[in-house]
Amino acid sequence: MSIPDPQTYSFRQILVDGIISPWQFLGLSISFVPGTILRLIRSGSYLTLLSPSRFQDSWFGDFWATVGPEVRKNAGAKVVPLLDGRTRDGKIYDEVVGPAVSGTVIEVGPGSGLWVSVFSDRTTALSDLTKDEKDTGLRKRSPDARVTKVYGVEPNPDMHERLHQRVRDAGLEDIYEVVPVGIEELSSSGRVEKGSVDCIVSILCLCSIPDPEKNIKELYTYLKPGGRWYVYEHVKTQPWQGWFINLYQVLLNVFWPRCIGGCQLRRDTGKTLREAGPWSHVDFAPFKQETWYNVCPHSVGVFTK
């Protein structure tokens, strides 16, 4: 893929959206630190204050409670078509071009539950729908797509209260089960049997899981033969984006994980997923509508076991 002509973008667009915007996001996160400290002092959670990892989880929970809904709003128009089977080769289609999420599902890192509603048969937020779907009140997806069970694997206890609330709001108490452990503890939890899962859904979470090579291989073992892994993740920049954007992402990544809950910008998630085990089909590509100067580029698609 070649770099689009820089002249098609204004210098101001590149400067603001590509260069300045990530630092503004980091600054917004840092602005939550005093409030988190004050909240923990007031609640007597002194052990959390003294533990860097626990404090980071608590800080990120406060930050994400405010920022997450906006991220969800912006990403919804990309994620919902993916889960409804309307994405292929990094493009969104009006018609169904593949199977939708169905059956028994593992949602990896649901956090505060921003995506819980997509597993409901009820219509999701209007911002996620096309004009035609808004008019009809329906989502376009495979007629046999019905989710029967969801295991939300979320180890951060600071997310659980909001996650449970969104499960209740979506009317999914009988379907959605919060599993309060990390991927590495999922087997010992006894909640999910290996080889029993129809679909895995990971939305903007594989960037922050520990030991991604090991844990992605572990998740692979839970899929049935023919099971599908739906992925929408930000990934490391690509050579076609140019040396400056690649180097700039390296610089950002010095600070990003420390301020955004351990999130890593430089993970080659597509490569790690491909190497997790044998796949019968892979459809995973950069999202076509993003600009070449995006230092947080996204890839989208489905891996079929």
C-alpha cells in the first residue's frame, strides 16, 4: 500500500489530528490523577495508593468512565457492522457478507461494559446505525445470529460495578456472566470449558493484556473448530505510513502505557493472532477509512478456526 498524497490533507489536519491530538488525550488522562488520589483517601483505600498497579487500575477506571462512552460512540459505527457480519477486507458493507456473532461468546476485557448492548437482540444506540437502520429500527445481520451466552473476562475490579449495571440495562442478566479474572486464570476459574466457545470478541483490549503471545494462544484453545474471533484493535503503524509516523508512534509509546491503563501502541496484534494457531480463514485488514498520518491506526476483521 502506498502513502496517500500528503497534498490531499492540510498541514493543520496533520498537525492537529496526527501530532497534537494524542498528547491531548494523554493530558486528559493525567488530569484525573488528583481526583483519583482524593477519592482513594476519602474511601480509606490506602493500600491501593501504595500499589502502583492497583493505583493505575483505579486511575484508569476513573478516566475511562468519562472518556469511554465517547470512544464507544466514535467506534460504534465500525464495531457493530463487524459483529453483524458486514465487514470484509477492512471495509463496511450495507449488506451481510459473513456470519454474525452468535452462540456462546467470550468478550475479552469488557471494561465498564461499553459494548454489552451489542449482544442484545434489542436495537443498539442510534449512533451505531445507518440512516436506513434508524428508519426501520433494525440492525442488518444474519437471521440466525443469536447470542445465547456471554462470558465477560474482566480482571479489573474497578470496572465491575459499571459492567454489572450495563448488563442490567441491556436486560442480559440471564445471558451475560462477568468472569472477574485475567485470561491466564480463566482455565482455573472453571467458568468456561476449552473448545466450547463459538465466538471471541476483542474490542480495543488486546493492546493492554499482559503477555499477549501467551494469552492470545490460550484464548485460541477455547474456540470450537469453525469458531470465529472478531477483532477491532489499534495496532502498530505500518511502513507505508512513512518513517516519521512510525518513529512518532515509538516516541508516544514511551508515555502511553503509563497513562492509558497499560495500553501499548506498538503491538503487532495481527501477527500475534495469526501465530496463535491454525486458522481456516483470516480476514483482517487495516480499516480503510483512516488517514495515513494516524498514529493509532486500527485493523478489523474475523479469524476463523
